[in-house]
Amino acid sequence: MSGPNWMRSADERILRQLQEERPDYLALVANRLGMHLRYVERRCAVLVDHGMVEPVSGEVVYRTTERGERFLEEAELETETADTATSD
């Protein structure tokens, strides 16, 4: 994945998890991804700042935004293109 310079590899995993299980509690996201809750909370705060996810309720449930969905689609296309280029 070649995302923005602020993005970490965990961010795409978090986005994908929220895309598949939306909306979801960060404790469940962290558990499913095998990450520490505090790290997921910090990364989600960054994702919120960049418009990739948004809180859904006061209980801190998040989901991906349209911008986050577009990023994941572009990342998937990049992966498919790279896979096709290496298999030729």
C-alpha cells in the first residue's frame, strides 16, 4: 500500500475491519486485529482527522466514510495491478 505519508500499515487494516464489520467498537476491532486498544484508539483519531472514519455514537463506535471507502478501493486496485505485473 502506498498511502499518504501520515498513514501506517495498521490504518489500512483498521479501515478494512470497519468496512467489513461496520460500525464497530474499537475494543472489538483491536481484538480482531490483534492490536492494543490504545494504539487502535490513537490511529482512529488520526483517521478521523483525515476524514477516513467517523464516530457513530457517543459510545465511540466507528465506521468508514466515503473517503475511507475510496482509499480502500484504490489500494485494492494498486495491489491487483502489482500482482498482474509480477505474474507476467
